[in-house]
Amino acid sequence: MRAFIFPGQGSQAVGMGKALAEASAAAREVFQEVDEALGQKLFQLMTEGPEDQLTLTANAQPAIMANAIAVLRVLEKEGGIRLADKADFVAGHSLGEYTALCAAGALDLATTAKLLRTRGDAMQAAVPVGIGAMAAILGADREKAQAIADAAAEGQVCTVANDNDPAQVVISGHREAIERALPIAKEMGAKRALLLPVSAPFHCPLMQPAADAMAEALAAVSIRAPLVPVYANVTAAPVADPDTIRALLVEQVTGMVRWRESVLAMFAAGVGDYVEFGGKVLGGMVKRIAPDAAPVSVVTMEDIEALAKTL
């Protein structure tokens, strides 16, 4: 069995999508449609920068989605492949869950771009810059990371945001608490703890205003049943009902990204092959979570052509 998976924030880089758009009309169409939906030259920002503008979450989120969908569309249109025939499940990391829903036909491309712009704006606005932070704790599992977060909290918000793989967990919350967590992590036996270059504390209770904004935005859009079930971040379980998908996307804003458990659940369900679209982040995580799994990351035209031969 096979899952198509889609990366989250941090996989953006100036130049993304450029070579693909030059090589394929199918990719150009995706970038054009996203630009039109947002009323912005996002593709120009993706290809030319400046990097500080691309990194802003309101730009990074739709950019990462557009890049991944472009890779998928090229595979589908030029490789003559249908997702429903080749994937048993889809899943995405954080914003990648929206990409997964778009890939599986639950959301159309323009709607997905607009939702991610709203999500980025709402997440940025939820907490004033400098108030929140996130840190990666390496060499610790979720239980240890939560113990570190609890020890650092001192009445402030400090919690596990992303359970990425057995040795990489991200915590999120008030900046002071996150900074207190860094030396505590070392004391409690983590290999390293480092602040992440993000502009807001994602996936923690401080994001409640953004969750409210997404509840409103999602209530106004049509969600169709996906072609294949989606493993949801907050439940680490497959979902196909549109109303449940909507509710889980709202929960996801303040909830934990249970990526490690999602991969374990897919692997237990019989998924051995994982195809990551538009990034090279999740493949490594999958391998660390399920050493017997076979992940492949697809970014370039060469990657797509090689993949098409194996599907």
C-alpha cells in the first residue's frame, strides 16, 4: 500500500518551483491559479524572493502547498497517473494537511490557497511578535519533551506542538517558557534544544484566536469527501467525512501534530511506500519512525520521471 504525503512549514526556499514551471505547463497552471486566487504574484516571490518575505507564514503556507500540488499535477498530467489509483491514503504535516486534502480532491486549489493565506494571517495575528516561540528538542521522545515543557512552563503556555519522529519533538508556547526549556532539556538528557526561526508559536493554546478565525473560514467553504482517506494530524487516524475533516482542521491550529503516530498508524495499516511531494523533510522522518518503510521524496522533473516508472 502507498501513501502520498505533503510537507509543512520550513520546506520553503527561494527558487522553489522555478525549474518545474520552466519544464511543465501543468506546473505553470498551478502557480498561475494560486496567484489569481490570492491576487498576488506569489510565484514571483517563490522564484525570486526576497527570502524574508517568502518566510512570512502568510506567504510560506500557500507557497509550500502550491509547490507540492504542482509536482503532483505534473505527475498526474504528464505521467498519466491518477492519485486514486496509486495512493491508498494521503497525509500532510501541519499546513501539509490542507495540501493533502487538495491533492485528494476534498478542496479545490483556489480555496486551499485562500484558506492557507487566512491561516497564515490568523496565526501571525494571534500572538504579537516576540511573545511566543518554538524550539526543537533533539534526542528526546514525546514523553520526555512534555516533561521538559512542564518543567519550564511556570504557569505559562509550554507544550508539545509537533511529535515529528522518535528523536525530534517541537515545543511551543510563551517565549520565556520556551527559553527556560532549552537548558532544562540538556539537564534532562536531550541531545540538543534549539529555538526555531518561526514568527509565531504554532500548535499550542496561544493560537486559539487563529482557530476561531479558521472555524469561520472553513464554515464558509465546501469540502468534498476525499478520493482516499486522509490521516488527520490531531487524531493520527484516517478520516473521509467532510464535516469531521472541517472540525479537525480547526482543532489542528491549537492541537499537536501527531506525525510520528500517523506514520506508525499508516504502517500498521499496511502502508509500506511513502511518496513525499514538493519537499525533502518527511521522507527522513518516515524512515526514522518506520525503518522498514520505503519513502521517496519528489521535487524535480527528474524525480517525477523516475517515480512515474515505478508506480
